[in-house]
Amino acid sequence: MRTSLKHSPKNPKIFKRQLLRWAQRFDDVVWLDSNGHKDKLRSYDAILAVDAFTSLQTDYHEAFYRLDEYQQVTKDWIFGYLTYDLKNSIEDLRSNNFDGIEHPDLYFFQPKKLFLVKDDSVEIRYLRLVEDEIEADLKTIKQLNGQAGKPASNGIKIKLRIHKDEYFEKVNTMLTHIQRGDIYEANFCQEFYAENRTIDTIETFNKLNEISQPPFATFLKCGEKYLLSASPERYIKKDGTRVISQPIKGTAKRSLDPKEDKLFAERLSKDEKERSENIMIVDLVRNDLSHTAERGSVKVEELCKVYSFLQVHQMISTISSQVSEKIKPVDILKTTFPMGSMTGAPKISAMKIIEELEETKRGLYSGAVGYFTPEGDFDFNVIIRSILYNAQKQYISYSVGSAITAKSNPLKEYEECLIKAKAMREVLEN
């Protein structure tokens, strides 16, 4: 049982910053922030989970079976992540590329301390409460500096894992696979990295969040490993018997000129290549959801709608299904993972070709971070537009990708990657 208390901070924005600073004293931290986006599907504006009471850490072998067991046994709030490489648990696949971050394939924990922020109120839920512990923690939190810190002065020189000419060669190889009929579409990614450098994780995250203000921002800490994410994409959400997935496919740059910016968004909405990318992934997601859905319940609620974020315009579709109460929550994840927007179609063939052409093990990038509720509902994002950091190894990484289809132009795909990488590069190079 959890002890609950409601708190109404005088300044919710400052309190959120204070919460994240206070959380740094713990080894296990998940911070999820919607940045005020009006998402009708969202249950909370922000969530902080810290201090593991129990936890599950495993490689991909039987990972979903162990997660299902852990979720069923705890029947509590659990927070954590799924790396892209859990694909190896579902299909006969491998991940043999270089890994500079070295996250375990799957990690979830049951937090002792949980803060649920909605509107101007914070619901605090503690497990195994020590008398007056909530009040003592609130006093400590309020004493912390909640003002915006100085910009992260990283000054880090970023290296490319795949250089431009090699990128063109690899995209042309993928186009050959498409022309041969091996795949219709695949998401091809490349890593940018820095070695032997340290960063202030809080200030770097705050700066990335400030210049992006995405609906699925995430700060994750697992000991010496960090995720600083400005993700705009929801992977999947379960709310009762309803399941919703919202893949992103289609990107256009923003402009400071309002007329030009509007033109960019309109062009994206009508772009034949971008729409075909999105529709192919919608079909893939419909098929994935059908594995657990009630017959005839899979629906496309929104197709190829353009949404505008601070850094880019994005084309997003919304697909939903209804599931029986007998369906295990983890089975919904297992039958839809990895998400279609980060793989391709057909999914297994695309993942095999991705592994051959990419130079880096994706790990947490293009995986998901999220949570389960005690009732078995869940909400997970897609880890894109994110900085990964291993403090012990002093290794910094971010990856970006684009969907390659028969109509892809290697130069335009490369330019799209640079648009997506802009926020992370700006934060790190300052």
C-alpha cells in the first residue's frame, strides 16, 4: 500500500525544477514531462519516480516473460525502459554492432517515492513510509534552487560514426534492397558521439528541453548511465481496454518567418513521399495491434496529420484498438515491439538489413521509456531526439535516422538527419 498526500506548490514550474534536482541523490530516476502539451490522451502533466524498492534488470533472453512476471507480482507502479535490442527476444535476430553506452537490455523498478503532477497539484505516493517522510522531503525540495540554471557550457566536439560519403553508399545499398523487393521501407540511423568528455546532466537536459519543449521529455538515470530525451513521439498507451499508438513519419524544418513556416507545414502535409512513409507504417502498426485486439476493433483515428514542435514539423497518425481484459499488458508490448516507426516494413526483413548497414548498436535509442500503473495500464514514448551518456566511461552519444523508401534521395535523407540532430548538437557544442 502507498501513502498519499496532495500538495499544491505556489509555482508549479519552479517546483518541477526543484523536484528534478532533488531526484539526483538517487540511483534510479525516471522523470517524464509533457511540457504543457494539450494531449487528450495524457494522464499526468509530469511524473517523477525515484528510489528503487524492487527492480528487474535483464538481457534480452526471456525479457518479456520476466517483465510480465514482475508486473504481475508487484501489481504496483513500475517504471523503466525497453531497448531496441529486445527484438532479439521476439525474433531470431542479433545485435553485434559497437555499443558505447552499454545499457542492460531491459530495466524496470518499483519506486519508493512517486510524484504525479497534474494541473497545479502534485499527488505524492510513498511506499513503506517512514513517519513524516513526505513532509521532510517536501521541505528539502522547496529549499533547492528552482530557477533556470546557466546554459550547459559543454563545448563538446561531436564526431560522426558514419561519414557523409559512406552514408550515401549505405542508403544506396538499402535502395537496392527496396528495388529487389526485400523491403518497402526501413529506418536507417547513424550515431554522433564524443569520447572522454563529461557533461552536467541536469543543465544539459534542461537546455535540450527548453529549446525543444516536446510532449514526451524524459530524464532517466540508472546509476552512471543517463538518458536526456526530447522525444515528440508516443509509442503506445493502454487505458483500460483501449490501446493507442501514434507513429511519427514525415519531418520538415521550421522557419522564423511565419508565412514560410506555414508553407513548410503545408508542403509536408501534401508531400507524396512523406505520406507514403507514414501510411506504410500505419499499416504495420495496424497489423501489430491486431495480434491482441478484439476482432474488428483496430481503427485509424487520425491519418498523416501535421503537428508543429519548436524544432520541426512532424506528420503523426493515431491508431487504436480494443483489447479483452484477459490480455496481459506485457503481451501488447511484445507483439508491437520494436515500434514500426523505427524499423520498417516488412519488420523482420527491415531489422535484419538495419543491423547489416548501421555501425552502432541502438540500445536505448529507438527503444522506449514509460510506466505501468497498478491496474495494468501503461504509457511509453519512443526514444528519439535524445542524448545518451555513460558517466563512468565518459562517452556521449546521440543518433538520428530517416525512413528510406523507393522515392528516397540520399542527400535529402542526410539533410533530414541533420535537421533532427540540430537540438542535440546545439546543446552539446553550445
